[in-house]
Amino acid sequence: MAAMAMAMAGLMNGERAVVLLFIGRVLFSLPLSLLFHGIALSLLAFSALSLDILADSSTSLSQFNTRPGASSGILLGAVTLPAVAISKMIQLSRAFPLDQVGIEELESLTLQYWAASASCLSVLIFLCITLWWAPENMPPPPAHNVWQAKFSLSCIILHTAVSFVTFGKVSLTSFETALKLLWMLCHGLAAVKLIQHVIKTFPYCASIGESCLVTSGLVLYFGDMLAYTIEKVSGFTMKSEVVQYGSKRSEISIIIQGLLLGLLLFPMVFKFVLRMWESTFSTARSEVRTNNEIWRSLIFFSSLGFIMIVIIPSWMQLVQDFHMHPLLWVLSFIFSEPLKRLSLCVYWMCVIYVSVLRFYNISKNSKIERILLRKYYHLMAVSMFMPALIFQPEFLDLSFGAALAVFLALEIIRVWKIWPLGQSVHKFMNAFTDHRDSDLLIVSHFSLLLGCALPIWMSSGYNDRPLAPFSGILSLGIGDTMASVVGHKYGVLRWSKTGKKTIEGTAAGITSVLAACSVLLPLLASTGYILTEHWGSLLVAVTVSGLLEAYTAQLDNAFIPLIFYSLLCL
């Protein structure tokens, strides 16, 4: 037993230990009504842990061409979204007895939780099959690999059984149960197909855990979008039994979903149109090639404009009663409070211009480490987003969507080398990359923006934890920045022999976030927020997210805000 315990301790690295601590904190806060959901989350975590250990102890997943220097991250990637969903369910379960939220909203979130679990579970099944059929595991496979694969498969089967039992308890008819299970299966198949596409299309750009988080998030987000569309259309065609997403959507959320959908699907449309056009022209001479570049650019921008001005707004008006073109609605929204919102826009433009110009010159001429230089952009995010979140939260929601759309459009232009902006954008963006970026795909600016935006978007509707929307700004803009700066300048004691993170840096990050919270809470109270945070729970949330930043080899901008947000919701 002692030898087995020592072996398990050797397999339990810092990242896995912190993730299990996080899962334990979520499960500890579960009410009895969410018991089966907690059991499912536990089984998902155990299955992912087994596969995580198996993947890092073998070369079976090397075929996926993951990001160099990163661990597999399967455990962290598989449990993050389901844990966020169940934390939000815990939050709504406190409000439901007080009639502050309706049953439709709680049922909608429950369905999203099972959809997220199904997506992550299907990815785990895909990884388990890949590991089992790897050449090194051909008969006779190593004994420890067999045990870990069987354990993971057992957890997957038990998770599926718990899902069946839960749906059988809450569904009124077997037909409704079957429809919901089919909806979950569609999410799972879509997640597996998408993660294969992402890993193949963008090699060496992400770890398996990061790919799992991205693909599961996209499937969940656009599955929600599809469900809402079906519900709107079914009001004229048939009664929907499975996609009862009854909570009303705001115009801003619909606009953001439409923008993201259009930009993410646009490369496929452009690729199809481009192939049809190129098949009719020869590119033998340089003059023809130059003309082709111009025509290619014209096709790109005209196709993009048609999709974003005509196609996507048509969908928006189908699912939401705008009573005008969505672009005109945006303008009317901005000018409904012109002084505050236009002043905020001017302030943002000044901050961006001064900061980007200053740091771009420094990055070209200075020997300061790139990762340290980029932390100044985290501080810029604090100065831009913190005042807006306190005084203009709805406008900030819309602005995040617009900024993300601009980032996506620029990245598409950079990757496709669209004349005349492609080379200039590529040269400019390369000044701010680090070891986690690649020439194929630059993700750091996306992760910073989404890390700040996602907690704010997820806090729309009922929210009894005023600090939850600030979790991305606090953890990335303040905690991560202070940890990097202090650790780089004064750090001596390292968390591990091979890592660069220091105990001094982690302590500085945790202390700075707690200090920021102590200033922020009275400010929020003065603006009318009802404070319900407990300092003990806040300390646990800050500490766990700080330890995760110290130990994880994953893209911390993507994971830490979600983990911090989940803990703040409890």
C-alpha cells in the first residue's frame, strides 16, 4: 500500500493536484438537488485524470502535433467548462427558492451543463481509443496502461449511466428523454469532429487540453445558438421538446453570437469561393499573379461585407425583434447615452494608441523579455475595462464583441495574407508573440480578451456575487501581472526544479488580487451593489487560481479566469 501511495504521489504533479482541489471545492458546495450532477463531474474528472497520466507517460498522442513544451492538459481541459456550468447552477439554485430566477433559466443551464459534459466526455472517449490503438500499446500492452485505460473507460460508462438516470428522473416522457440524449450525442460527435479538425489544421498551436476547451466551448456556444434558433422557428412549425432555452436573450448577446458565427464560418466560405475563382485563371506570369492578388483581395472583402451586413443580420432579425437593422440598433444604443459612451470610446482609443505605440517601439529595440513586456498589456486591460465594467457594463459587453470581431478579422487577413494588409498585420503582431504562439496562429491577444470578457458575459442575468464579472480582469490584469513581474525580479524559490514560476511571484499575485478586492468591494457597495462575498471563500478562490497559475503549463489566460469565476460563484 505504501509503495502504491508513493507511486500515485509521483504521478500527481502540481497542476493535477490544484485541479482536483478545485473540483473538490465545487463538489463541497453542491446542494442535494445537484447530487447526480456532482457525481457525473467526479467521474469525468477521474476519467480525465487517468488519461492525463497515461498520455504524459507515453508517446501515443505525439501524432497530434501539440504545442511544444506543454503537457497534455487533458484533466484541466476536460473539467473546466462542466465545472463552470455547475458553479453557475449552484448560484441559480440559491435564487430559485426566492423566485429571483425562473424554472426555464435553471433548466436551460442544466441542459448546457450536460451538453458541456457530453462534449468533453466524447473527446475523452476519442483520446482513449487513440491511446489504446497506438503502436506502443499493441499486444501485449504495458500492464499499467491497461489498468489506466480500463479505469478511464469504467468512469466513462458510469458517467453515461448517471446521465441516463438524471434525464429519466426529470423528463416527463421517454420520448423527451430520448430527444435530450440525442441532443447530447450531437454535441459529443461535433466536439470530436471539431477537435480533430483543429489539431490537423493548426499543428503545434495548442495542447490537447487547450484544444478540448476551445472545441467544447465552440460546440456549446453555437449549439446554444442553434437551439435558440430552433425554438424561435418551432413556434411556427412544431412544438420543441428538447431545446427549451426559455431565458430571453438580450439584443447585445444576439449581436455578439452572430458576429462570431459569421467570422468563424467565413474562412470556409471564402476558401470555397476562392477555389472556384482560381480554377478559371492561370497564374503562370508574375503580372497575372499580381492581378490575382488584387482580385483575391476584392473577393475577400466583398464576401466578408456581404456576410456581415446581409446574411448575419438576417439571422439576428429572425431570432430577435430588433425592429431595425442590427447595425442601426448598435448606433442607436451608443447614442442613447452619447456623452458617457463616446467619451469612453475616446478614452479607449487614447489608451490603445499610446500603449501600442510605446510598447511596439520597446519590443523592437529593447532586450526586455517578451513575456514580461506583454504583461504591460494586462495592466492596460485593467485601466480600460475596470471603469467601464463599473459604470457602463452593457456597453462593455458590446465593445468586447466588437473587439473580438476585429481581432478575428485581422487574424484571418494575416493567415490568408490578404493584400494589402496581410504582411503589415503579420509584421506588427509578431512583435508581441511569445513561445506559446506560432507563425500559423497567434492566440495570446485572443486569450487575454476572452479571459476578461467571458466572466462578464457569463454574469449577465442573475448574479449575487458582484466580484464574479471582475474575475478575468483581477486574475489576469492584476494577479498574473504582479506574479510575473515580482517573480522575474525578486523570485528565488521555485515551485519545481524544471519550472520558472517562483513562490515569491505567486505570493505577490495572490496578495495583489486580495488587495484589489479590498478596494473594489467598497467601491461596488457605493454604486448600489449588494455585497454577498465571504472573505474565507474569496481567499480560497484567489489562492487556488494563484496556485494554478504557478503550476500549469497550459495557456493560463484561457483557464485561470474561468477557474476563478467558478470559485467566486460558489
